[in-house]
Amino acid sequence: MTTITKCGDLQQALLVKSILAGSGIEAFVPDELTAQNAPPYMWATGGIRVQVEDDQVEAARKVLNSQIPS
């Protein structure tokens, strides 16, 4: 698994996951439960990770670069 982005809140992480799913890329939010139960911990660790399988990294980054404005 490779972390392709870190998000500031759970809603943003789930949006990224949905955008990737809409493009046929399965994404995971391994910090989802922690973010729901202990949000301050997520801020201390740099954000909520969104991960994809290693062989999907390039495709996922292309999707995010085209879908999410900088």
C-alpha cells in the first residue's frame, strides 16, 4: 500500500476515496476509525491517509491531479 495523500479531515479523505472509486481505483482510509474517535490525534500525525495498492499509484495521482484543484 502507498499513501497518495493526507487529508485534514475525514470528509475530505472520504471524498478523495470516492473520486478514486469513481475512476475504478480502490482506495483505503486506514485512519478512518481513529479520525472518528480521536480527531486531535490525526492532527498530531499529519493528517488522514488515503492509500492505494502499489500498482495503482500512478493512475490514482493522475485522477487526483485532474479532479482536485491545487
